[in-house]
Amino acid sequence: MTLFTLIAALFVAVALGFLLPPLLRARPAGAAASRQDANASIYREQLDELAAERQRGAITQEEFERASRELERRVVSEYGGGEVFSGTVTKPWPAIVAVALLVPLLAGLGYWRLGNPGALSGGASAEAGHEVTPAQMESLVERLRTRMEQTPDDPEGWMLLGRSYAVMGQYERSAQAYARAVNLAPKDANLLADYADSLAMARGRSLEGEPMALVKRALEIDPEHIKALALAGSAEFERKNFEAAVAYWERILKLAPPQSEFARSVAESIAEARTLSGKPAPAKKEAVALKGTVSLAPELAAKASPGDTVFVLARPASGSRMPLAVARTTVAQLPYRFTLDDSMAMAAGATISSQSQVVVAARVSKTGSAAAQKGDLEGASAPVAPGAAGVKVVISRVVE
């Protein structure tokens, strides 16, 4: 095994150690799982529509990539949480497999495409079937350092060396390696945040001075950089500037999967900072919900089967057609009494309560796909205000 492979494997394992545990925690079966399936179908439909619009020239490549990243963030938000439910539970195996396979693949392809793996070669090897001991690992990292001195213009190599030293707890050396990387890639927010972290650890866990300056540089480049926001909040907390700490950490909550372990940890830190500042969290607003009934027009009854899937969703009355909340049932359950509320939001900020008016739509799908297909049956309500009750949706049209 080459030196590059050994060190890369170490960081892939570390990355998976952070990413897989939330996915491996229990997830809901039944109604909540059905809602996730419906959301996933809608995400796929929207991505297909984006690709088609890009091919037609209706949107630019930059617009396509921006919209795709937003969809990816929503997928992470939907499947990356760590909810625990009583009763029967399931695990999101597709997401687990995707993370387990894609993290190593993308990490490897990224470095082989952008980096200089040859700088790590030179005979370093380990016999197959033998574990790498801490002493061997330290030897390998030192050989990487020697190689980097011979090929000093490779920022990815210096970054890898910095992370290696950080994992080994050698923060002074880690900071020195990151400094070399930052000199070569001064606009890389990831590097700046990692450098700030190692430098703070090397200085007795203090973010004062240069580490905080690096964090601010990272946030100037990427205002939504989660690690930089976390470090900035920690720095303000150290200064007892609790309101500023809360402001940074609240920005993280808008980006992190809402039910994840990470989000819960951030929320706990926010609560502690608010308590220490003497300013408790404002009272939560009463949940806004839409309630009503979906029914099937008698003249279309013969065109539906009891097991056909029925999607019920709320969307803005004008502008974006992005669903705000989704429920799923079957024809056998019609007429179906639905409740759609902000807790079912598919993305942070995209909630029923954020709209002045919404429409509730329902569709009978023969295939179980959220994407409308010829032969599906559909219907929609008139525009209503968030919080409306008694909303009636009649499925009365055949999709042509």
C-alpha cells in the first residue's frame, strides 16, 4: 500500500466516522418514512427538470449548479438527520451506501485530479494484511513531510500533512503545514478554517488573535462555511460576548440538518449562551398548519385502484412551485383528512407560514412517482391563507 493510500484511507475513515453515525441511527417507519419517500421523488423530479432546462438553454450553467447545490442541501437535510423514534424503525440504507461509497470515491478522484499524488510515492509501502501502528503512521507522515519539502508547491499535499499532524495531536506542526498550504491557496475557506483550528489548539485552545483573523478571512470568502461559523461562535463565547456567539451559531442551524446530532449540539450551545447572557430564547410561535380533506370525483373512481399512491402537497400560490410540505396516502384512504404544517418543511425557510397564500394539490400516481405522468389524476384547492382549515381538494382531472 502506498503512503498516499495509507494517509488517504485514514482521512476517509475519519470522514466516514463523522458522516455515517447519524445515518445509522434509527429512522422512522410508517407515515414519516412515507413522507421522506415522497420528498425524495420530488427532489429527483426537480433535478430532472433542472437538467432539461439547462439542455434547452433556459438557464445558465451557473444557475443550474446553484440550483443543484440547493437541492443537494435539501437532500442532506432530509436524509442526514438522526431522529430516533419508538416502535418499528428503519435505517436509510440508500443514503448510507451513497455516503460510504461516494466519500472515498470523490476524495480519491478529487486529489488524483487536482493534486500531486506522485509527490507521495517513492517506495512507501505496508504489507497487506498488517495494521499500521502509531509508530508506523508517524514514520509515514514524516516521509510525507520530507516529500513535501521536495515538492513545496503542492497545497493539497501540505493540507494533507496538516490534517495528518492534527489527527496525531501535533498541532504546532499541523499549523505550520497549514500555513504553507494557505500561502499557496489564500482564498481557500476550508484551509483557512482548518489552519485557524490547529493554530488555536497549538496556542492552548485560544482563538484570540491570528486564529480569529483566519476565521474572519474564511467567512469573507464563504459566509456559510460551517466550521468557520462554529469557530467564530466559540471565539465570541470565550470573550463572553454571548449575543455574538448566538448570532454565529444560529447561522449554522440554517445550514445543518435540523434533526442531526450536530444541530442539537449547536442548539444546546445557543441555549447556554442565551442563559449566560440573561436573554432567554423568544417564545416559539404557534405552529401554522393547513387542514382539510382530499376526495376523488365519482366520475374518476373507475380510473383509480385502492393501492394507487396519493400525494398531497402545499406549495406557494405564486412564484416557485417548490413544495412546502408533503403527505402521502393511498386511494383506499380517500376521502383523506390531511394536516400539513411547518414541521414538514422540505428546506429551512421554505415553510407554509412564510407564504401569504398557498395552494394544496393532490395527485393519484399509478407508478408511485411524485413526477406527474400521463394518466395520473389530479386536483387543487383555491389559494388559501396559511393556517386555513376545512380546505377541500377534489381530484377531478386526468393528466394529459
